[in-house]
Amino acid sequence: MYRYTLLCLLLNVYPVLSWAQTFSVEPLDALSDTELSIQVSELSPGQSVVIKSEMSDSRGRIWQAQARFMSDQNGVIDLRNQAPESGDYADVDPMGLIHAMQIPNSTVPSGRFTLSQNEPMRVRFSLEIDSREHAVLNVTRRIASEDLEKSEVRTGRLLGRFYKPPGHGPYPGVLLLGGSSGGLSGAVKAGLLASHGFAVLTVAYFAEEGLPPDLQDIPLEYFKESMDWLSAQSSVAPGGVSVYGTSKGAEAALLVGAHYPEIRSVVAVVPSNVVWRCICNVEGASSWSLNGEPLPYATPQNDPTYEQEPGNPFRAATRYLQGLKDQAAVEAARIPVEQINGPILLVSGTDDQLWPSYAMSEMIVQQLAENDFSYEFTHLAMEGAGHSIRSLYLPLAGTTSIANGRLSLGGTYEGIRGGQSSWKKIIAFLKKDAR
């Protein structure tokens, strides 16, 4: 009788025992641009738990995050609308346990999370109650759909990779251009975009065998050959292809759209409104050429009022802003965006410190308005975002600088996180144009 009474008292004091809790992470297997729903239910009201996350990057480094949460009056914790009580991030963020990941106990800056183009990411989520591990869920985050078809393109001087959904299609075609990293730097984004129903060709245009070593005098005709190859594929819908570029690739995308009317739309992420000088060691050289002649270019200049703070990365945007003050050079180097034969989507970061993509996007908008541009044009200014506008949900560590911390990309934690929303709008723009 005594044992029965004690059990009843315990049940009244602790109505929810540890084995009753439900821990869920959904979806368990999805593309890495999919937001997760992380919940714990059947807790006691006001009960405290810790949720941890862990995954490895392509270099085998372990990244981790954790946060403590308190259940609501219904005994539920839902990361979509609840901030942690403490931990590695502070505000409401459904993907906070991904965004906040760092390499633990590292004595040097962790750098950026590195991806594998061939393997999905595996994330281990664990629930701890009273310092004991209560449940574990393993989540697969894919770079591209499993059924995606991929092929290497080596024809003439063209070097690229073609991604498409399974079957014959036809699918809307997109030519995707990476930035100043060179090589096939657009491959990850190309595979992800193709997973949303597009036939995507991404091409290297320098820093690859058989191509120029530097971003100097790259012929626009190379991109014309690329889009002609893409348009000729039976799996690509007729009526022209779109071109989508990031950074220097956005500069190229706007140029390609302006000079080749068969381009049906342009997406330019952190773009420029002018042609800038080459990224090379040659003085007096352009980034691009047409018909064998270098295109006129503007040159970044030192800002005499800017003083780099000791220990902080250099803000190269100051040099580009100074270069934009040379009105004669800017006018000669201006990209004639009003000649583009279709809608334009611009995406910039208001805190871009590599180059002033927000200011240059606004100049493009002004140019289009002044020329009574007859197609839709939109500028998505991502507040607080820097030069790195993400398409995947990844750890945010290392996204504010490059060159071993010597160059600033800009962006606050909240701004970089918010810039992720532009990805869905880019997909919607490309799908709308394809109809």
C-alpha cells in the first residue's frame, strides 16, 4: 500500500516522465535549401531541454551547435516560433542550430563550411533532458536531387557541366555563371537549381585547363556559345534561355543579356552596373572582350579618407565606390542594361563590403527607369546582407570575410541569414518567366 501511494504522489508531481517526450525533425531527407521543422512535445509546461546539432564538412571537420529551450504551457517547443533561453544563437530562427554551428574548441578561426558536390550532408540532432541524451535523429541534407542527371560538357573551347531533372522535359534552360573564384564555382548552385525543375548549364570561363588563367579579356562570345549549346538540347524548352550570375558572373550575365537578345531573362546577384578592370596582374586590361576588342572598364581607386582598422579585414568596396566617382570612365564602362530583351531580377546586400552591390544595383534600376525599360525589373535589397547571398542553409561562420580574413565580405548574422529568402524569389522569378 505504501509503494502504491508513493507512486501516485510521484505521478501527480511529475505528470510527464522522460520516456513520454516526442522529438521530431522534419523532413528527415530533403534538399539543403529546405527549412526544417524541429519540435519537442509532451513535455511538462516550463520544462527545460537542450537540443544539439552536429555535422562534418567535406574536410572532415566537425561542426556543432546547441541551445536550451523551455516548453510552453502546452508542453511544446517549436523552433519555428520560439527563441532559445540560452545557447549558440539568440533569436527565433528555425535553422538556428545549422546557422550557429562552429568548430568546437578551435584555437584558430574555423573558416567556412566546405561542401562536397558528390555527398549529401548528414546532420545529427540530439535531445538532452536533465543532462542525459534522450533521443537522436539523423537528417540528410542533399546538394541535389538523387534522380538528377549530370553530364560533363567538353565541346570546342566550351567547358561546363549540365544538370537536368530526369526524363525528356522540356525544362526551362538556365545558363549559370559563377564569380571570381573561377573554375566550375557555380556547380553546387546549378545542381540545386536543376533540382527545382530547370535544365542548367554552368560553365567555367577561366582558371580551368584550356581556359585563360585569369579573369582577363574573357570573350562574351564564349557565353554565346554556351547558351547556343544549352538551347540546342532536346530537354530544354524552346524560346530562349535565362542567364543567372553572381558577383563577377552577374557582371557577365548583364553583359550577355545586353548583347544577345535571345536571352529571355537575367538574374544578377550582387551585380555591377559597369565593367570593371581585370582580376589579374596586368595593368590596363579589361575583364571582358567582344569581337576581339577589350570592353571599356572602370578602375577601383584608393579612397584617401578610408583607414583600415588594425586587425580588421580590408573593405574593398571603398575602392569601387571611389572608382565610381570617375564619371567619364563609368559612362564608357556602363553596361547597357536597357538593351536586355526580358525581365531582370537584381539581388544585393546592403552591407556588401567586397564591392558596393546595393549602390550599383540602384544605379541599374535608375538606368532602366530613365530608359523606359519595357520589361519587369526588380531589385531585392537584402538588409544587412553582405557579398555572400546564400542558397543553402549552412553554418554562417566564415561568411563575412575571404582571403584568410584579409578581405571583408560584409554582413551581419541576421542579415546573412535573412538573405537566404532571396533564393526562393529567384526560383519563382525564373519559373514565372518560363511560363
